[in-house]
Amino acid sequence: MDVGNIAELNTFLVLDAVRSRGETTRRQLGRELGLSDASVSRIVKRLLAGGLIEELPRDGAAAAVTVRGRTPSVLRFVGPAGAVIAVDLGGTRCHGALADLAGGTLAMDFRASADAGDAAASLLACIRALRGRAAGLNVPVRAVVVGIPALIDPLSQLATAGPNVHWQGFDLLGVLRAELTEPFEVDNDVNLAALGEAWRGQGRGISSFVTMSLGTGIGGAVVIDGHLIRGSHNAAGEVAYFPFWPRPPGPVPGGPPADRGAGRPGFEDVASGPALRARAAELIRGGVASELAVRPGGEPGFEVADVFAAAAAGDPAGDQVVAELTGYVAAAVAGVTALVDPERIILDGAIGRALEPWLPGLRTAVAASVFRPPGIVVSGLGADAAITGAIARALAIVSELDVPAHLRPIARRPRKS
């Protein structure tokens, strides 16, 4: 199950541009998407052969001929009716969307990840609900794409490294094969978020960028020269494991998880939502003044959003937590930059987006420690980056299925059966 390379998104981007504009020309497509005439011509030929678009003489110009001998024409979307299902399964929330083949949302489904007893059951319930909505609208579901807070091991094909959904060697693909008749793919949620950024977000037109998602957990996706980097275990971009040791000014609250190894806390242990709440409570118990409340048992009586609000208001404890967080993020960004030299770092997740007011200081800290600093921005897609990427990937699958086999991109890996 492979989300494909970002470079392979060009076919879909052309199709999406034709859909959204109603009608367009080859020249307009090339200018809008930054593609060469040859690339546009090759992609248009593929889409024409698949019957997804049609080419008609431009009104009033059927007899006109350009210098190159081509009759001016317009391209129009004529793809078949249908819809796709996209699901972003998180550690606490399952968000599903039914989208038409123009990428517009027809229906949404929100539920807790444990609503049906466990994450897999909630995922299936979400898909069934969206299938029901599709049936009610009389549109066939053409493809399903699911983003998960875990990895699919390339050898065993089992879902692993998913503590927030309690998956370690879980046969998610088997569960979905038993349920779905449509073509489907599963990928890490941050990989799909990177695809969403490349389609409609801060990664559009950027060939090399890194998406860093900071929230309840931490993840990342690396795109270099238009290619999503996966690594030998599908774990490229897993910045949660970046080591931070020692942790100033004190120990990690609760200690590092056992799977980090050697007692070294990782980035997730010092910069995730639970870590920030625990750190703020630790400071307050240690005597740092704060308006944030700590329960009698010493547990935080506030949420992460409250910590950022307190910091913005000058609260000493909140300010120290966010200052430390900015230092950790700067170190992680500097490490990524030194290794892969991205043009842009996109901060996503509730914590990443909350850092927007602190971006100037973050940029200064990174610039002081790398050869050429990347641009650092926050995602403009809000909480919808992964679902946007899942829709994009599902639409690309439909486009590929409708194109004759000999014209499909040869770089795409076949789905497992």
C-alpha cells in the first residue's frame, strides 16, 4: 500500500486543475503548475486516452492555427460519476470524508477512535457510514485511502509503531481486505499530510520540504526532489525518535518510554502534548508562578492550548514551557536541515500550528546553527492536512484505474492482493 511519490502527483494535479477551472488550455496548465510543455502534453495525452478529459476547438477559433500548427483548443473534465472515501484515523479522533471526483466534499464523519471498542472497529464504522452516504447520493465509491498514526512494515505488511492506537504487529490490511471491495491504500498519516500540503497547502510548488507534525504524538514526512522518502522500514521522517539528552533543566516527567532505549528521551518525550502538560505541572509544583491549575494529586488541570494561551499572556510557567519547546523544535529542524537540506519546513499538528507567534525566534535559532536555513511555516490546512492528502491520493488512484494499463505511470507500485 503506497501513497506514491509526490512527483507522480503531476498527472492528478493536471486533472484537478482541469476539473476546478471548468475548461483550460495546455499553456494555462503549464503556467499554473510550473510544468514544461512536454510534461503537460504527455499527461494530457494520458488523460485523453483514459476518457477523463476531452479536447474541443476553442469557440470561434476552430479554423485558426498557431505558429506551431496546432488548432487552439480547450480541455474539459468529463470523468465518470463517482466518489472516494478518505479517512484520517488519529489516536483520539477518526475523521472521514466522502469526496466527489472533483475533490469537493460530499459528506463528513467524525467519531472517537475508540467509539466502536477499538481503533480498527471505529475505522470500519466510519467507512460504512460514508458508504451509506454515497449510496444515498447514488454515487459509486471508486477508491478508499486511510491514514494511520502508525507504519506499515514493508516485509510483514503489519501495522506497527502505533502506540496511540495500540497497534504493534496488527494485521490492518487483512481487516480492510475482508471489508472492502474497492481499491484501497493505507499510509502513515503524516505522509498523507505531506501529500495534502503538496496539493493544496504550503508544499505546493515546493520540490523539497519536510512536514513535521507536533501534537499528542510527533511524526514527520520528508519530500526530496519531489519524492517522498520512505526508508528501509517505512520509517523515514519519524522525528519522534530524535534523541534529546540531557533534558534541561530536569528529568523528563515520568521518564522516557521503554522503547526509546538506553534511557534517552526522544523528541516526542519532550515536545508532545502530554510532555508539555507534564512539564508545566512540574514547574508549578517546583514553585514557578502560574495561573495554570494543578490538581491536588499534582496532575495538570489544563490542556496544551491553555499552556500556549498562558505563555502569550506572559505567564511565567507557560512562557518557560514554550521557550523550552521552541528550543527543542529548533534543534530538530536544524538536524533535519543538516541532513536533507529542505527548502521548507512545514509545522503541523495542534502544537506545530500553535507555534506560529513564536516563528521569528524559531527561525533565528535555526539560522544560527545551519548552513542554509529553510523557510519555516505553519500549515494552512488546519487539522485537515492528512484528510486532504488522502482525498488527493484516492482521486489519483481513480485516475490511474481509468487510464489504460499501458499508459499508467510505470513508477507506481502495485497494491497487494
